[in-house]
Amino acid sequence: MRVEIRLDSEYAEPLAVILTAEITDEVSEAVKKIKESKENGSEIITGFSDERAEILSPDDIYRIYSENQKVLAVTDKGVYRLRMRLYQLEERLTGRKFVRISNSEIINLDKTANFDLSFAGTIQVKMKNGETTFVSRRYVSEIKKRLGI
């Protein structure tokens, strides 16, 4: 499926138009993701890989982090570059299972495997995809509160 995004100041609210010869599973899935995004009160998150833009479902995102002045999202399909700031994504994902764990990272609690509390002053987070990250000391109390610890 080709994805094309056109920036036009006349559209205050995003408008999605799908042009197709027939309704395929891929088209149905795209429509479903757009509808779910709107129903959940979150807007579309677009990820870029090479020269392609893809609509990312928040439920598919493991973690969002900044590195070398770029914001990246990790999904099962790969790592995507995002054109939003971390604080904007945090606002957009409010009410979902996302939590900030450092100044440079947000994780999806539904995609975490476990939390290792044995480290002094911090928490190690193991994601379901095998990646490991750490909660910075500044955010430890917030994580413990969210987890009910």
C-alpha cells in the first residue's frame, strides 16, 4: 500500500481518503486502525522508515525514545522515525498505558515483560521484545506509583 501525506493549511482536522480498486484485507486493516485511533481519543502517529510513511497504532509501540536529536518508535515491524517531540507524543498518548521513564524515553506498559527492582536507585525494564531499558532516578517514584508498588 502506498501512503501519501499532503500538508494543507485548509484542513484543521486530518482527513483520510483511501483510493482503491477493491476492498482488500490491507485496506480494511488501515480503515480499522484509523477508526480505533479516533475512538481512543488519540490522533494518528505517523512513523517514517526510509522514504515510506506508515500509520503506527499506539498498541503496537513498545517504546518511544530520543537519540541523536531524533525521536524513534520501536514496534514489531521495526524502528520508525517520528516527526514529533517526545512531550507532544506523551500528551497524545495520555490515557493509554504509556509512561515516561526518563527525560528521553516513554514506554508502553502493556509491552513490558518485567521490572527488576534489584538495582540501587533505579529500575531495569525488560520489554516483551527482549529489549532492556532503565527508569531514571527522577521517574522511579512515578513508576512505582503507576505500578502500585
